[in-house]
Amino acid sequence: MRSNFNRKHPMQTQPIQALSPRQVKTDEALRLGVESGWYAIKVSGTFVSGPHDSEGDCRRKIDEIQPPVKKKR
């Protein structure tokens, strides 16, 4: 029987998708069944976080979830 001790969970091997802020206005919010506001979304359009009061608040949350990559010198 093989041990799974050294196996990584599937989510650990996938790269993190870039998140971006997106404003959902009232008419779209009603259609989607969510509150209007700013949301952090994946490239696929999946909501990750929100609603936030402003684009700045949304960007701060994105930075918490996905810190900027530090460049090597």
C-alpha cells in the first residue's frame, strides 16, 4: 500500500490566479442576486471577496489574499 504522506494536496500544486477588482452596479447585482459594490474576481469571473465599499478597499483585500510577487535581484 502506497503512503500519501509526501503527496501534495491538488490545490497546493496549482498556481494562484491573478485577482482583479470589479464593480457590480445595482442592475447587475439584482440579476446576479448579490449586493452591489466592488468584488475581487478571478480571471474566470468567479467572485472571491466582496462586496467592498470602494475600489481601494477591494485592492487592499486582493493584496491580503494575494501579496505582490517580490522580484529577485
